Amino acid sequence: MTAATPPPDGAGGPLAGVTVVDLTSTFMGPFSTMVLAQFGARVIKVEPPSGDIVRGVGDRDGDGLGPVFLNANVGKESVVLDLRDPQDYRRLLLLVEEADVVAHNRPPGSDERLGIDHATLSRVNPGVIVCSMHGYGSDGPYGPQTAYDDVIQAVSGLAATQTGRGDPQFVRSPVSDKVTGLLATSAICAALVERARSGRGQAVEVPMFETMVQFLLVEQQGGYVFDPPRGEAGYPRTASPFRRPYRTRDGLVGVLPYTDAHWRALFEALDAPERAADPRFASISGRSRHIDELYEWLDGRLATLTTDEALDVCRRAQVPIAPVNEVADLFDDPHLDAVDFFPRREHPRLGTVRQARSPVRFSRSGSAPATHAPELDSHGPGVRADLDRRAREADRPR
């Protein structure tokens, strides 16, 4: 096994030459490997005969190409292998022999039963990096438990922070899946860098629970960062019931004055200069202690303005502000249109599709060519034929 050959400048993205065997399904793993594909890796999505379950989410035509699958699997190849079938499992090992990375989101223990754990796969390829994404760290008491996004939002404390002092609520996006997937992408890239120095692969474990606890506690740990605690957990600003999109006379805006300069300029712009000298609001520590009163005042002042007036006032004061978009509004957003964030492409089965490109741009190494998410087993016949040829050559007497 040798490290991937770097591509010439401007060719195919920084991970061109890296091969990923993608055994993931649903949201977390496919999102992670999709980013790797956008960065230029060849991602071979190995699916069971029934396909990734997410193929059916929102699939109105029964072709296994629902919107979530289309978005989370762009740039990949699809190969059907039944890993419980000895012949297909041998084909998988042949794929792994020439791969740089194997990614899966099987619970601890089931990867060993399927023979996709690092200890097993490293016997056929000592340089392979095996990244496992699952609910909980394998060495803890929760390790064997299966988990999905809502469960992790609940147990990590994320749901309890969403309404400040009200009842817990889930974020209405599978954020635990996607944050963990992004951390897995980072971990895989880090392991590839380390392998370039050592020449050796390794196992990489990325658990959702621990990931989301770290993610949450950056700002929510509060006094519990000290032992014993020196105050309550939480972040007062985000707990305020008045931290919300503010209603104007004709719409809604999101605004966040944060620094001393922001607040001084905003007080002046909203005809309340005396507040800048008030010790409750003159510093970030004072504002943190009186955040409800401050945000309630801002809520009332913005309600007297139209959206355009609020945007003008805040922008002249150099205070960050934006209108509140619905999801459908994003496709007409002038900034996203200017940066060509939703290119249109013709899909051979579905007609014109419009999907977000990678937000990351590399100045020298370029990006991977845009290709569609694959139909189930669309690359399987060619890949299996090549693997079977290699198997025959390996079995031929010498």
C-alpha cells in the first residue's frame, strides 16, 4: 500500500488519488464521505442489495433517488455487495486492498461480526484507515447501544438548551449527524496526513455523544469548567427568551450586536445614547447579567421599524443583521446566486436538478468534478468484474 499520488495543480481537488470504501448509510456517514468526494477522493459506496435506507426518504417515484440521498451522496459510485455472502465479502477485501480509507457507521461489535473492523481489514492492507462513526464511545457503558440524531440531541443536552428556560426541543435538522460527520471528515484527513509520515494506517473512532457534548460545552459549560463548579452551567445570552428573530412592522430579522462598539453604535442609532453609559450595558460582563432586559428593549425598538428600516439602521451602525429566510427563499438569495451556489445540471433520469455545491474553494488544487448521486449498483457490474478478474489472477498457480 502506498500513499496516494498528489494530483497536478488545479486537478481534481486536494484528495484526488485517495480511494474511500464507503460502508455508511442514513445521514452521518454519507455526509462525511460526500465531503471527501467533493474534496476529490474516489468514494465507492458499498450498499446492501436493498440499498441505503435513505434512498427512500421523499422518493415519490420509487427509483431510490429521494432528495436526501441525492444531496448526501453526490460524487460517489454505487456497488452492491452482500457482506454476508462469502464471494461478496471477498470482493470487499479486494476493494480494501487498494483503498486508503474505509468508513462505516455500524455499532461497536457488529463491525467485527461483519469483518469490517480495523483489526480484520488491516491484515489485507496495513495502510488502511478505518473510520467508525457510531452513537457512543466503544469503551463506555453506552457503547453497544444504537443511536440516531434525536436520541443524541436528547442525551447530549442539546435539546434542553433550545428554548432557554422552556421545555426541551429538538433542533429541526439532524445536526448531531452532520456535526459528527464533519468531525469524522476532519479526523480522516488528519489520519491521512499522519500516514504520509508513518506509512501506517489506524482505526479512527468518532462517537456522536461525545462529539455533541464537546460541541455544546464550548459555550454552555459555564461555571462547570471549574472543579468544584463556580457557578451555573449555561450561556446566559443564548438562554434568554428574548433571543429570537425579531419582528418588524412587516417581517422578521436576525440581529446580533455583540461587541461594545456594536452596542454603542446601535444605542445611538436607535435614539438611546444614555444606555451606552449605563453600567448594566457598557461591558460584555454587564450585558451578560442583564441580557433579558437588553434583548427585550431591542425587541420592542425593532418592532417599530419596517424590515428595510431595521436593515438600514443596523448596517449603518455596522451591526450584523439579516432578514429571516424561509428555506425556499434561499434559492432566490442574491448572494447565493452571485457565487453560483446552486448550479443546475441535467440528471439522466430526473431531469434538471439544482443542488448546493461545496462551500469550500481551494485556490490551487481545484475541486472534484461535479457528478450526480448514483443509482443503486450503477457502478457495480464494472467494479465486480474487475474484482473477480483480480481474484482469478490471485488464485492462478504460479
